[in-house]
Amino acid sequence: MMIRHVMKICWNERKKNAFLLTELCIVAIALWYVTDYLFIMNASYHVPLNRDIKDTYNVIITQREKDSKGYIPEERLTQTKGEDILEIANRLRLHPAVENASVSLVAQPYITHDSYTVLHRDTLSRHLRCYMVDREFFDVFRIRAKNGSPFLLEDLLPEQLVLTADVEKDLFEGLSAVGKQIRWGEEESMRNICAVSGTMPQAEFMTPLPAFFYIMSDKGVVEMAENNWEVIEMSVRLKPDADEDAFRKEMMNGLNVQNFYLVDIQPIGDMRTSFLEHTVEQVKNRIYILLFLVLNAFLAVIGVFWFRTSRRTNEIGLRKAVGFTCKDIRHILFSEGIVLLILAMVPAMIIGAALGRFDVLSTYFMPFTLKRFAIVTALCFLSL
């Protein structure tokens, strides 16, 4: 009876409620869109990264120019550039403040460049991201296996592959890939698969990319670094109690190998901050818009209801005269507001469903499903 009574009141007051309902509809539509964006970004932020960058650093090295002090002419060099790179990595590993150090190519977290290649299994071919790493890379960044446990270095064999879990699922159709072979590239180059890692998003707010790791031997590191030393990545994990500044000062001279020298030791956390800066700024702006819309809706509803309540003193007095208590009257007015909010959500839901149906909403992180639609609608209604 109460619901029918409230609906009858809303119908009788429809002309007076028109302005409020129109404003709530506009706010609800904008709020639904912003809520969907923030819901997706929150979900993508909490996707497991399957790695840990705490206490990790990017070791930046370079070569002396020919006219610089300390430059050694090529005819006096005793080893190749690749051997120099390997020696620097070994020196880092021997330092008492270091847990481990690694050499890699386009594999560090939060970098802006990448490398892709093709893996073939029978008639299936996939274009995948390729990480060239040594075994120590898995220890430095605490790369986790598919089951969430850390890798054992002895299980990671040189010149073999580690697939991410999504690649295993795609190419091996639910079967274990460990111990099997796969063809890399167009040539008949079969590679053993020694392990499977968890999925590997490049960063927070990014969907996991199908990828694989190629584990380089020391010889492979030397050969790769010989002609690609400018893009080689050197990463190090310090012990939790290590002094970063003291380590940096000590390494400024300790990593001089022939013409190579240390430029800087950059925290991976700083690289993360720089990489995510634009995305975080976008999220903050959407949050500000959301807060503005909620505040706007709150002030509009409070203002209009206060104005309309003050104009309905005769009605309220009549209700008291026929036996309604103050609690009953508050309940009626509150119920009237809820009905108006529900009515305002109807066009927002219709437009939101249309945006999802015609691919206006982003489906990069999550497909537009009934579950996503229901959650966003519920969050939007609670915000109002």
C-alpha cells in the first residue's frame, strides 16, 4: 500500500518533479559513464603482475667517447664488448649488498619499447612478445610460476623457453607445455619449454600480453651484447637492509670495465612512476568529475527537496492531522526521493547498455557483459 501511495504522490507531483527528474537523468547518465571507466581501471589495476620490483634498480652504463679521459683504443682492448657486459653483471652479483643481478633485452618492467616474434605449434601460429633474459632475471624480479610459486634457478635451463600461462592455454589447449617443444620463427628451430610463468601485464592498468621468455646462456649474453650493448638492460636487486646511496657511490668506480662505466642506478619504482604518470592523471581527473557529479546531484536533490518540502507545509500539516507521525512523513518523502532516483536511472541504464552494445565503451581490459553492466549500474545508483 505504501509503495502504491508513494507512486501516486510522484504521479500527482509529476509537473513539479520534472525539473528535478531531468537534472537527475543528466547526472545519472554522465555518472554511469564515469563509474564504468573507474570500475574497469580499478579492475585492471588489481590484475596480478606476477613480479616484485621492491629493492630493484636499473643499472645504466655507457662507453667512453674516443676523445674522453680514460678512453682505451680498440687495439689495446683485452676482451669484447659482450664480455665486458658479462663481467659487469658478475661484479654486481659478487657485491655484498646485492642479492642478484641480471642482463636482459626489452624485458624490464615499465619500459616503452618491445620486441615481437612468432611461435608455431603444429598448425597454430601466434605473434608474441619476446623477453630475452638470463636465468637471474627471474630471481631479480621474483617472476612467479603459473601456480604462484617462485622459480628455482636450476629449473630454468639456458637456450630454452618459459611461456606465460595464457600462451600455454592458447597453444596447448589445456595441456601442460613443460617438457614439450615449439618452433620459434620461420626456420626449423625447435626449442624446449622448461617452465610456465603467470601472465605478464606490462604495468598496472594494462591487460596481460601473451609472451615468452628466452633464457640466454652466458655465451648468448656475450653474443647479444656485442652488437646491442646500447639497448641492453642491467637490473639488480639489493638486499633489504642495503644502503642505496652507499652502493651507488661505491659502484661509480667499481663498475669501470675497459671503456664501460656506470652512469646511474635508477630505482625501478621511479620508472614505474614515470610510466604510469599519464594514466594516473587520467584516473584522477575522472575521479574529480565523479566527485563533482555526486556533489552536484547531492546539492540538487537536497535543495529541490528542501524547497518543495517548504512549499508543502499544508500537505504535511494535513497528514499530521489525520494521524501521520513525523517518522511516517519522513519515510514518505524519502521513498519519493528513491522513486525519483530509480526513474532517473532508467534512461542511464538504457544509454549505458547502448554504449556497450555499440562498442563505445572500452573493452580492452574487460568485455562488456551483463555482470559488468549490473555492477556499474549498482555503483552508480549508490553514488546517487
